Amino acid sequence: MIGRNIIGLAVVALSGAACSPWTSPQAGRSIYAQNCVACHGDDGRGGAQMPDLTGLTARAGGTYPQRMVLDKLDGYARGAVIYADAEMPNFGDLLTGRLTRVQTDQGLSRQLPERIVALDAYLQSIQR
């Protein structure tokens, strides 16, 4: 009985990240405006030297590549992908603050800063 309660609480905690105002697409939009617009543009479509962030799902075969995006945003893949000699910047402040646990593909979960989760939620929301 205790095991089921713990599992139930874990599911609620994991799903809570998607419902939190600090990790919502709206919060992510603000973070995007402050940190990403200079390279990827107001609409996320990039430019001559930067990738179109609205096409991540299409380029990944129709499924949003959340794990790859989170890896890139929180630095796990830093330097692994370079576009036209431009590397993703160090996000500094985005990597600090309150943490939240996120359920990713293949049943995995990981703890990430809420601002990174919000930015990921926004990127998911702008996919074409």
C-alpha cells in the first residue's frame, strides 16, 4: 500500500512540471525573448546561420525531440552541435534556481532548472 502511494505521488510530482506557471510555455516565451531572439529571431525560425526552432519536430521525423533539446539547453550536449561556426551560448542564470523533475521519452526522468523546462515547453508550443 505504501509503495502505491509513493508511486502515485511520484506521478503527480512528475506531471506537475507541465502545470506549473514557472514551467509553462508562457514563462518560456519570456525566457526565449530574453535569451534566444538575437540568434533565432522573434518567431523562432532562425536565419541564414541559425536553425529554425519551429521545425525541430519535423526534422526529428514527427516527434518532438525533447531529450535532445533539453540536452542542448542544459549543457549536456554543449559543443556537440555547431551551426555555421556558432555554438550555443552558456545560459548561466537559466541553469540556476528551483529544480523540477521532468518525464522524458522512454520513461526516463531528470531534474532540471524550471527556466530550462519553461523554455522547452515554449519550443514545443511553436512547432509547425
